[in-house]
Amino acid sequence: MKKLLKISSIFAIVAGIVLVAGGIWGICFTYQNVAREKIITPADASIPEKPVSGPFTLKAQADIIRVHALKSTGGLTFAEMPRQLAKLDSSGRPVFDNEGKPVMVANTARDIWITATALITALNLGILTYVFSGLIILLGLISIWTGFVFSALSRRGYS
């Protein structure tokens, strides 16, 4: 039993060190990749005019993109907007084709929503990466602690 505790303690400590190193690397990787984009939150964000780099500024930027997208689309989400709209002339009346049917054009507000969704998703993935990396660090520290406990137990002569 003493030998098993000693081997388990070494394994737990090594695994913990690897986990902590991986978690720190994940945080640094995310920070560097987000910071290099040089995004600054707008003045109307919950954290105004700050460089986007950490989870809180990522969240502030994602939230304000959604607000701006909703303003641009008249408060409608992608699913609430029609795919095509009737083309309008300069006086605001529908344009008709030779058969008397309205000429349809793409709804560009949906394109705004798609772009906003892509940006929001990328920002939210950055937040998740920070959270996941923090969890990995926590698990690594628990593993290291477990290794030290096993080591202490093996020295006390439990058999």
C-alpha cells in the first residue's frame, strides 16, 4: 500500500503540473489572440472604451454587438425577418416585373444579423476558453494537492 501511495502521489503531482501548465497556456493563448485584434468596446457598452482582452470585456463587446444589430434590424432577429423583400422605387412603392409580380431583393438586414451572430459567437467562445482554462487550472491544483496528501500518507507508514 505504501508503494501504491508513493506512485500515486508522483502521478497526481505530475498530472497536476501538466494541467496547471495547460490551463495557463490556454489563458495566455486566448488573451494574445483576442488582444491582437485591437478591439475597443464602444462608448455605449457596459464596459465602455476599453481594449477587449479578458472575459468581462469579451462579454461587454458581445452584448453591445447584439444591441446594435437589433437596432439595425428594427428589433428583429434573423428568424423573424423575411428572406426577401419587395424592391421599392424612389417614392417607396413596390417595383413590378413584366408579369405584374413584385420584384424581390435580398433582405440585407439578415446579412447584418448573420455577421453579428458570427462575431458574438467568436467572442463567447473566448469567454468559454477562459472559463475552461480556469477549470483546468483548478483541477490541476486539486491533483497536486491530492499528490501531496498521498505522499504524506505513504511516509506515515499506512499499509
